[in-house]
Amino acid sequence: MSVGLLTSVALAAGAAQAAGGHAVAAKPFILTEHLPILIVVIPLLAAALTAMLRNGRVAWAISLAVSWILPILAVMLILQVEEKGIISYALGGWAPPVGIEYRVDIVNAFVLLIVSVVGAIAMPYALRTVELDIDEPQRAWFYAIYLLALTGLLGMTITGDAFNIFVFMEVSSLAMYVMIAMGRDRRALIAAYQYLIMGTIGATFYVIGVGFLYVVTGSLNMADIALRIGPAFAESSPPVMAALAFIVVGISLKLALFPLHVWLPNAYAFAPKFATVFLAATATKVAVYILLRFYFSIFGSAISLTDLPITEMLLILSIAAMFIASVMAIYEDNIERMLAFSSVAQIGYITLGIALANKSGVAGSVVHLMNHAAMKAALFAAIGAILYRVGTARMSELGGIGRTMPLTMAAFVIGGLSIIGVPGTAGFISKWYLGVGAIEHGWWVVAFLIVASSLISIIYIGRFVEVAYFQPVSEASEKGSDPPFSMMLSIVVFTALTIYLGLDTAWSGQLAEKVAAVLVGGLAQ
Amino acid sequence: MKLDLILRVTTKAILPFILLFALYVHFHGDYGPGGGFQAGVIAAGMVILYSIVFGVEAAQRVISQRLVATMVPLGVLIYGATGVISFLYGANYLDYGVLGHDSKHGHHLGILLVESGVIITVAGTMTAIFYAFVQRGR
């Protein structure tokens, strides 16, 4: 019997029926029913496959194929959600809330789209930079690690189970530590170690928080927790408050909210170029999504968050991030570290929208997830190209680089304008929403501060633009020329996306507003 | 060289029993305590004991670096592919119920297949970590 069974398992579904004796009637495999799991399983299996084949080029080709399939699945998911509402996928056939549930609504479908599109656009960039950064024996492993990071990020986003988030958080974080540690610079090891310690503390805090929630609600399914947390809070509030505190602090470490950002600049600066582009555009965004989910969909649905000091704390830390990190960026000579500090400042804008907690503010946060991903990927990809050609990212050595690498620097300028928030670029849209949100809230000072902090970013972006265009061509810059086609492709697409998201907000803005409506309106039941 | 005769003979005698015990733990994992993870560690313990007594070169003649590096992803593939098989029957990912002639049998088989993936990956990973430590500075 078991032999017959194994052969039937090996064959397709049609043949399985012929094997006979099956109590369960085989029904055909319908792709659209399994989208939620496929978007996680495809990169996972591809990671194992690339590690088995151990050939850098083959691994790149597999990663490229997978990275280009995933956005298609993400778009299909968004269409399905728009058509039918929330998709629930019971893993292993165990019905939620007991079993693990993959739950897709418009919020995480949107984040899935961001992560998968960034992976797809960044993948051509990997071909040459990984050849430079990683030795051949490790190249296939590097791609396997990248695919695992992608699996973890997509898994964190799609799952509806609080503990499952922790598992995927560990998958993605461990993969990221390894990716960063594989950088050529020896300081990459220390940076990865620093990130490891901070990231582990963050994950621990998160899981302690989830433990508290489990104790008071008896559930790990997030939709279920949201239903039970109100009565639990009424019965006894301290454990719920402790859970909120642990989870917010833990995730804030992961998303590098000021002053928990210390791990970020070095991690971005010393990682392999491709890893920097990918991580800067995705890792913190997914952490923000988790914060949004817990803050609005779970805690916000049961507790009046305005009664707690958490809103003020988020507000103060966000504004501190916007200003202090921007000022730190001004004094940074290494452009990659400068951009990393700029990322910390930009995360401040995102958390500011969360603190505003009205529809426009949250829409600003959500749309900034996408806009910041596009512009920061463009900027880091441009700097990666300069590193690829010239070998240094020190501003003091890069005089006149705009003349020897014109296209690359043009991309940098456009990305930089978007960071500043110039109209016509993606950054403007985010700041517009945030500003409107602040005014709607009656916080005129905050609206003013958003503009004021943008002025600081003019200084640090402007400094490098001045060096690149108005200084004589330095010794190092003479070696520069625009990078190979595969790298240029990624840079151009990221830059084009930055402009596109700034001009045509018809769908990105509407989508963000829909997401914000779902979040602010509590968990969609 | 010959002073550790007892150690060498005992090790050789004990090795098959370690493996047998690993397999025992593995096959009892679905009903009793144990499973692929513990079994994988025990199996890797066999390799580690062998290389402590006979030297890492001797161990690598039997279990080569290449084999170990293949085992790690292979187990993940087996685990993942088990879930994919459920698709062929139209069930959800990792739904073992459809694998057997009834749900109970299906779960039994599914857990066994998944645990086989786990034992391979864990044994491979433990051995790889050991090799990596032993070869430091060489």
C-alpha cells in the first residue's frame, strides 16, 4: 500500500486518482486559491535550490526568475482582495484561530507589493555587484541568503499569526545579518554583530509582548486577539499595557526608530552593495507594517490609545529623528552613512504619521513606505555604482564625479530631490499627506516642523551635489564612468519610479488612503 | 599512536548504535518524544565523535564537506516539497491529511516525510558547524 501511495504521490493529481483507494477525492490544483502561500514558498524553495546547485550565475538566474514572479503574485493578491475582501488561508488545513492563518487584506497586500517589486527591480543590479563583492564559492550562498531574507519579509507581512511573525522575523533577520557580514570591508562583521545584538533584543521584546497577549487572550491569531483584547483589557489592564510597551519597543528596534537606530548606519554602509539597496528599501518597511498592525488593528481596536502617553512619545521621537538624524547626516563624510542617517530621519516621518493617527497622517505613512523604498533604493543604487567604479564613497574624494558618471549622478540628484520633498517627486506626496494630517489634527507646529526638517535635508543632499558638479574632477573621480547596463537598468527604473510616484498619485495615493482607512477604522472584521 | 587503542575500538563499536539510536528517535518522533531535530543532533554527534578520535581528515573522507553542504538545503527542499505535494490533491499547503488513504495515515506519513527533511538539515548543519570550528586557523 505504501509503495503504491508513494508512487501516486510522485505523480500528478490525475494519476493519483487512478491509484485508487483514496478516501479523499483529489481536486485539481487552482493557482489563485494558493497565492498567499506561494508567495512565501517559492522563494523558500528557490533558496534551498540555489544553495544545492552552488553556482553563482545559476543562482542569480534563479533569484531573478523568482524575484520577477513574486510581484505578479502580489498584484494578483491585491486584485483578489479588492474583489472579494479579506483572504484567509489555513496552513496545513488547520482552521484558524487554532492553526496558522495567512490573512491578506489591502494593508499587507500593499506591503507585499512593495517588498516584491523592490526585489524584482534590484535583482539585475545584483549580477555585477555581487561578482565584485562576493567570491565565487560564496556567491550561490549569498543568493540563497537573499532569497531567505525575502521569504522572511514576505512571510512576516502575510501571516495573520503573531507568533508566526516572530518566526519569520528571525528568518529574515538572521539572513540579513549574514548578508551584511559578507561585505568586503572588515567593519562589516562588527556592523553585523551590532545589528545581531540589537535585532535579537528587538525580537525578544516582541516575543515577550506576544507572550503577554497570549496569557490574557489565549490566542495567537491576530484577528482573534483583536476581538478578545477589549474584554481582557477591561478585566486587567497592566498585562495589556506591558504587551503594548514590549511590542512597540521591540519593533521600534527593528525599524530603527530614533534613538534605537544605532545599528543602522554601519549596517547599511558596510554591507555588500546589493544588500544595502535591498535592505534599505524593504527591511524597515516591513517592521513599520508590523507596528501599524499591532498599533491600530490590535491595540487600537480595544484601547483608546490617546489616553496613553504612547502617542506623545511617538511624536517626540519622530520629530527628534527628523531633526537629529538629519543633522548627523550633514556631518557625515561617507555618503552611504549619510544616506543611512537620512533613512533614520525618513522613518521619523513614517512614525510621525502613526502618531497623528488620523486618515491623512496614516495615509502619509503608508504611501511613504512605498515612496521611500523607491527613492532610497535609487540613491543607494547610485552610490553603489560609484563605489563599483571608483571604490570610495567619501565625499572628500569624489570631487567632480558628476562629470565622469553623469547618468548615475542624475539619478542621485532626482532621488535627493525626492528626499527633500520637491514637488514632482515621490517625497513630496508623502510630506503633503503628513502635512495635511498634522493640520487636520490641529498640530500646526508639527506641519511647520515637517517643512523645517526638509530644509535640513537640502543641506546634506546639496553638499554632495555641490561636490559632484562644481568641484574639479579629483584623482578618484577620473576612474569613474557610468556602470554596466545591468546596474544602470536598476538605477534608472528606481529613479523613474520615484518620479512616477510623484506625478501620478491616482493609484498609489488611493491605495494608501484605502489602507489608512482600514487601519484607522480598526481591524476589518 | 597506539596508546588510545581502547578508545578507538570502543568508538568503532559504538558508532552504529549511535546511528541506530538516532533513527529510533527519528521514527518515534511522530507518536512519542523525539523527532527529526533531536535525531539529527544525535547523528551529527556520531560524526563529531568519529572525528575527535580519528581526526577530522578521516571523518571528512566519510562525510565530505561537499556532502554536508548539500545536506543542509536538501532537507529544506524535502520539507518544502512535502507541502507542495498537498497542492496536487487540491489541499492547502502542508495539509498531510490527503497523503494517505485516510486522514490519520496521511498525517503519519506527512510528519515522517517532513521530519526526514529536518533530520537531514539538522545533521548537516551540526556537522558543518563542527567542521567550521575545527578548521579555524588551518
